Amino acid sequence: MAAHSPTTLPPALDADSAVFSTLHLNDIRYYVAGPEDAAPLVLIHSINAAPSAFEMKPLFDHYRTTRRVYVPELPGFGGSDRSDRPYTPELYANAIVAFLVNVVKQRADVMAFSLSSEFLARAALVSPEWFNRLVMLSPTGFNRRGLPTGRTGRALHRFFTLPGLGEGLYNLLTVRPSIRYFLRSSYVGEPPAELIDYAYLTAHQPGARHAPYYFLSGQLFTTDVMNLIYAKIEQPVLAIYDRDAHVSFETLPNFLLGHRNWRATRVSPTLGIPQWERPYETISAVDAFWHEMPGSPN
């Protein structure tokens, strides 16, 4: 596979990696492993100040023995292009579709973590023919709390990008004590040192602050995503949840009553990173869902 090292960031996963690009997307790095003739599975990391494919490592390591597993790093993160450009929900949804079309080249099961669940749903709504069964780990969009959008979000983004100020704020958020603090708030027990270490490394690459500014200003969230997008997708969907320091799931039970293609499994005790906190329980929930819902063999 083609080598591509735009940064000094070490590999997030012990696997082959490559990059792809399109007319509208700059380089996107991805990792791949598993039998070439096995059913494809795509894993998508979250969005925060320091995400990467490393967030999906427990799932990648487990499923690579039986599935052809792909983990792309979304624009602005990991080993992918981190240029100073607008980052939007549409960009990320388009990147997911483009990845399936250009790299996977067939319909796939897809798992997404946290806010990326919104991008996955948007992608599956726009191009349903590429998506088989969807799994969302601690998905956003099921709480009643409002988030800054529109004019407020743009104003916040201008604030974050003021010379010196925004960079200083980003640096404050991505020092090791801050990363450890945020991970502790999302983890039952002590988060693994390797999770902290890689988050620190990926947050200190050239251009690392550009995409997080859009996240911090609320511009990557979709207002009323539950009704505008989640409610309209037709693929089988599993939401895995418990408690989360940053989002809640208060509207999920009623939503499930009206959407027969959706399932939800509570993996407890977890605080927002179930694939690391309770990997075996998370995998068991996913496997049970795949067994229940029709789709490609696993």
C-alpha cells in the first residue's frame, strides 16, 4: 500500500495503512486488516480535541480475525489532512460515503463513536445503498440540551481563532493533565495510559487545532438530529449507551418506541467509551444485534 507520512505521528493501529483522496477531499489515512474475502466492517472514531483511529483499537483488534476491518481517520484528525479549511457535518458525511465508494467498494456494516454517529446517520440517509447495519457507541443527539449553532457557533469560532487566544486555549485543552481529566470523566476507573499518550501525540501534530475549533464552537452538531436524520434512516441501528459526562440519552426510550429498525443496549457501568471500558460486553451486544438483524454474515 502507498506510504504517506505527513506528520511524525506513529501508527494508531498495528496494521497496514494507506491514504485515499478525491477531487473534493484531501488525503484521508485509513488502516485495514483481516481476511480480504471477509465481510467488510468500518469503524469511525469520535470528534473531540484529540481523536484518532486509536479510539477504536479494542474493536479493531477483535474483529480483524473474522472481518475485513477498515478504520479511516476523518478529515482534520490523525494521519489525515489537517488543513485550515471549513469543517462541517456535510464534509464528514461525504468523507464516509467516499470511503465506502473508493476504498471498501461494497456495502458494509459501520460503527461510529459519539458525535460521528451523526455523520454516519447523515451518510446512510444520503447514500443508503452503501450501508448495511449501523452501530452507534454513545451517540449524541438524544438529549434535550441545546448546543451553539448558526450565528452563535460562528461567533465562537471567530473567538477561538483570534491570534494567540485560540491557540493558547487549544494548548491548554491538550496538555496531558487536561487530556487525563477529560478521559477520567468519560471512563469508569483509570483510563489506560496508552489512550492518554496517543491522544496527546495526535493533538500535537501540525494543523491539529483547526478541526477541533469547529467542534468546540458547536458547528459539527446537527440541531434536532434525532428527528431530522436519525428518524429517517431505514437501516437496522444499534445504539450502545449508559452514562456519559457530556451527553444524555433521555429521549432515546421514546424514540425507540416509534422506530422499529432501532435497538438499544445498555452496557454498564460505562461513562462514554464502552469499547474501552467494557470491550467484551460491547462486542457481545454488537454480535447479538448482528445475529438478530438481517445483513451480511459476520
